Amino acid sequence: MSSSLSRPSYSSSSRTSSPFFSNHSSLINGDTRRSLSLLSASPQELCLRSQRKSVQSSVVLQDGAVVVTNSSPIEKLKDGLLSIPSQEVVAELGGGEHESTVSITVVGASGDLAKKKIFPALFALYYEGCLPQHFTIYGYARSKMTDGELRHMVSKTLTCRIDKRANCSEKMEEFLKRCFYHTGQYDSQEHFVALDKKLKEHEGGRLSNRLFYLSIPPNIFVDAVKCASSSASSLSGWTRVIVEKPFGRDSKTSAALTNSLKHYLEEDQIFRIDHYLGKELVENLSVLRFSNLIFEPLWSRQYIQNVQFIFSEDFGTEGRGGYFDHYGIIRDIMQNHLLQILALFAMETPVSLDAEDIRNEKVKVLRSMRPIQLEDVVIGQYKGTAKGGVTYPGYTDDTTVPKDSLTPTFAAAALFIDNSRWDGVPFLMKAGKALHTRR
């Protein structure tokens, strides 16, 4: 293990982008037909699927690797995860009074997450025909920007990786014409009232469903939700909010944040996400294991010596250290993303693939996990270095990071699960920034 726990350093290796995912589903339509995304389903099949008795615990937006999970009971979850109909389904519903529109507001639209993940994910849905006929996307942030400037910013991250059809550029242009921007403060009722007015203009009197994606720091979640709920929520359809991690710093602050949000929203209106669960490899993990009986007798301590979960980035905080320094690599990556994947890997076969059954098995694994010992943990912080005539700054060289910061940018730990399947097998978890490779 010594070589794998060495001090992190910079590398000039190239970065790779996440591919589109074959899994599609959505929570942004009010149709009563429920859908379950399967790896083998085409987008058209998915949009029309109905009469399913069970639902997954996640909603996937492709390319952006976005997965939405809801902590409400399974019956409420079923009511919340509703598919987007294709144009054929919209036509079946007729016109006029039956038509609805979806208004998607990306709060924090000028940030990296919105640019690199959320807008590409929404375009992927549009490209595959899984958005409704009537929809509008609004970017909302404090930065001053015009509609044209937003579209230019978004266009740099849009690609057609799944299927480079001849009309890809045409689809991009159509999508960008649906994107608009509104400048405003996250705690301003006045600015959200102005947003509401703009949304109504685009909705054109149709049944209005509104989705707010909070791509902002957690310390301003409540302010934004309060303003959106009181000044820009739908009066005729549903209003839902997607919340990005981190959802609090610890269990106490997480519970406090949940209680604060419930002053303005019902639980089934709140969708908490872990976008790592939307990665293709993670989604295929359960299918690989539970759909192939040959793996069941091999998936244990009898044949597996150790299991490794590795998160590696070849770049540092690069001006975004203010947020990272408050959480560090353990809270930012290990206790959510990697722990979720570990639980999926190590859990027993669930009774079904329903959200509740999967969640129960994951909880059993976590309860069987031995408390981590200090001697089984290594932490570190990347330092500045020069390579090939290029100087790479260290973590504390970042102007947004305190010079005396001891926040770890690298951590490795050995975890053990005390049950009959995994007794004695070390689960090695490693995460770090500014390492030699990105994976």
C-alpha cells in the first residue's frame, strides 16, 4: 500500500470528459405515467413507458452525471418521479387546457457545476427527445449577463457524444433558443418576483410546472428556497427543488438544513442528489452483479483479497479553494460519493430493485462497518512543484485558501465490514486532488 499512499503531486496528463449515459429518466413532468429507466431502453421507449409497479431510487440526467434521490417514503417517491412524455404523448393529451409547460431555473448558473454538468445534461435530454414540447430554461445568478452571453457560455460545453447525427448543430441552436438569463441576488424577494414575471411570459397561460436546481453553496440554500417558494413557485402545477451536495457539514447541520427547508417545502418537493451514482460504471455495477449468477459465489472474502475505490484528479482547487477548505477531501468525496459506491458493491442481494429494498441493504452494510482507526488513515496536502519548466502552485498558494490551512486534499483509509461475506477483507478508499492521473 505504501506506493498508493504517496504524497500527491501535479501531473500534466490530459483530462477526459464523462460520456453520455444510456440511462434516462426525469422528475420534470406532471404526466401520470410513471417510468423506469433501464440500460437497454431507447430514449423513445423510456419516454413512453408506463404501468411500472416499482421505481428506482434515482433520476438520471445524462452526461451531467446527475442523479436525484428523494428520502421520502416509497409511495411518495413513486408519485414524485414522473417521466417526461415525448411529442407523441403530448399530442395524445390534446391541446389547450391539457397542455403544460416546464420551467427549469438553474440557480447559480454562472458556476462550474452548471456550465460543465447541468446544462449539458439538460441538452442531452433535449437531444434525445425526452423534454416536453413546451419548456424554458432560465439561468439565475448574481453575475451580470445577457441571454446571449449565457448561450455563448453554455454552447462551449454542449456536445453530441452519443450519436453525432447530421442535425446536431441544429439541435444545439434550438436548445440554446430556449435558454434565458436573469440577474438577481439569492436572498432577494424582489428579484425572484421579477423572475416569476419572466417565467409567466414564457409559460403563456399553460399549466405551469417549475423546477429549481440549486447549484449554489449550502449556506444560501434556505434563502434561495424561501424566495423561490414565496415569489416564484407555480400556482397551477408543481414546484420542485433539486439540492446539490454537500447537504450540511455533519449529521447535525444536515438535520437543521432539512428542518429549515421544510418551512417552505414539503418533503416530496425536495430532491437531494449524488451525481456519482449516475456514472455509467456505477449504474452497471448492480446489473453486473445481480444479473449474472456466476458472480454471486465469487463476490465474497473467499475469492476477493481487497477492494479499492479511487477518486483521482490531476488538478487542484484553482481559485475555488474557499469552498473546498471548509469541507476537505473526506467530506467532499469520501463520505458521500465513495461510501455510496462501497455500499452498493458490498450489500447483499436486495429483495427487489425498489428504492426501499436497496436502501435497506445499504444501511445493513454501513451498520456492519467497523469504526475507522487512526492508524488505518493517511492524509496529506499537495505542495507546489515545477515540472518541465512549468510551475504548479500548492494548495495554500491558492489566494482563496488561508496560508495556514491544514485541510487535507488527499486521504486514504482502510475500512472493514464485520459480516460473514466480507470479514477480514480491507476496503481501501483513496481520494485526492493534484495527483498524477484523473480517474
